[in-house]
Amino acid sequence: MALARMRSIYEALDLIKESDPNTALTYNSIRKLCLDGQIRYFRSGKKIILNYDDLTKLLGMEEGEA
């Protein structure tokens, strides 16, 4: 079983922006996806650490894109 790629929201957003510089995705939209239960996450203090694989799957991104 492969380890999940866990990233902060800012790190995940940076990775997505690398593959699509003109993305309309924002910090708040990713945060809302987490809080709505669409992406697995946990909190470390106030920081949200999310499952990056869940995010890319939800966005329909190919494995090699991000």
C-alpha cells in the first residue's frame, strides 16, 4: 500500500499552480472541500493537512500532472 501524499493547503495549491498556472482554485475553495468532507484531512494546530491524492482525484487531474 502506497503512502498518501499529505500536504498543507498552500503546498497543494502550489503544486496545482505548477501544472496549471491559470487555475481558478483558491486556498478557500480547497479549505471548504476539506471542511465539507470531500477530502480527507487532519489538523495540526490550526493548519489543515490534506490528502493530496484525494484532491487530485476530485479535480480529475491525471497522476502525472501534479
